[in-house]
Amino acid sequence: MNNAIAPLEQARQTIGAYKGELLASLPSHLQDKGVGWLTSALSALRKNDFLLKCANQDPASLI
């Protein structure tokens, strides 16, 4: 059985792990829209394989 994590799931887990830091980095006028912002970030990763690869190679680049 292969225990490798699919690239999108790896990015989803990384975003989940850094959720607090990512939301805290938003400007105050976007604080209440944080969950939508994270959803948009995942959508961008899903649509762009190169961006997904970069995010998984350097998770800090998401912040």
C-alpha cells in the first residue's frame, strides 16, 4: 500500500497547519473573510500544477 500523500492533500494539510498564521497575516479589513481566502488559495493550487509543486516544495512560501 502506498502511503504517499497526494500533492493537493499535502497542500491542504499544510494550509490547515498554518491556518492561524495565514489568517493573522491578512489585513484587518479581510479578517472576517479568512476562510474564504484560504479556500481561494486552495483553488489556485488546484488549478495550477506549478504553483502546487512550489507550495509543496517550500511550504513557507504559502505564508
